[in-house]
Amino acid sequence: MIADCTALVFAGGDSRRMGRDKLALELGGQSLLARALELMRGLFPHVLVSVQRPRNDVDALQVCDEIPNAGPLAGLCAGLREAKTPWVFAVAADMPWLVPDIIERLAGFRAGHQATVPVINEQVYPLTAFYAAKALPTLRTVLARPGKPGIVAALPLLDACFVDERQLAGNEEASRHFIDLDTPEDAALAYQFFGH
């Protein structure tokens, strides 16, 4: 259990590329969203769900974006505002291969930083990352900029620790844990692995 942290599960996407609500997809008899919530409840004492608008299929406290239609950064700001812990672990709900070991190893890099973010195959994963509550003022400053700034745009302004796959996974392949489901083809791959 990572006791000083709240999990913030992102469930506010519009699933455009999937063509339907991807978080309702059933893998091994459990929805993608329910799988994510179960994983987070096994690791963190508190779980929040970031949404654009309330969902009926969520049995956890839901937090609506601070600014409507402003993307994940708005959800992160709302989650940090609502959390009662010094840290938040932000995670996309559409990553069925993510496992506790990877999250726990990532947590070990937080000391002295405002964010701890994995970088897998040179790609930054801001929605599988830890953020300190003290980062909220900086994140809100970026959120207030014109346009629709993303979380990655805020990282250079934070004391962020970037953790690569070798640091995270040891001898195993880290990249497979960070696969998300965006398209029907992605879903078909997950069905082969987990079943319906």
C-alpha cells in the first residue's frame, strides 16, 4: 500500500477512435474501468475518478474537470485539489496490462520531486505518473494558458523525475505494461490476452 497517495483514475475521454465507450469493454468478465479501479484499490488507500461529467458505472468518488473540455490537465488539477494526500497517482483507465510492481517501483523515485513520470521507448507517459500536491499552483498556471495545454507542457516547469524502462522493469520488458486501448484493433488484442 502506498499510504501517502491517492489514485486518480482518468475516465473522461470520449473514446472517438474506439467508436464506443471503451471503458465499458469487458475483459475477462470485468469492464476496463472496473479493472483499473480494482488495481488502484489494491495499491492506494483512496481512489478518485476523473470525469468530464458524472458516470453511472463508477462506485468511487468522481471529480469533474476544473475547466470543461480542457483535457487531462484539467482533470489532474481537479484531482489534486480534491485529494487529501501529499501525492496523487494519475492513471488512464484504459491500460489493462499495468501491474502493481511497476507502479510501486515508480513510487520509489518520488523523493525530492514534484512529479515522477515514466519514459518508455522515449515516450513520456503523464497519465501513469505521480504528482505532488505542491505542484498544483504550477499546473493551474499552465491550465490557464490559451488553447488546450496538456500535462506534458507543464512538466518542464516542475521538478520532475523521468524514469526509463530499465529503471522500472529490471530484467522484464516494461513497455508492454504501458499499452493502452484506443482502437477496435487494440481491443481485439486485449480480448486475445484476457478473454471477453
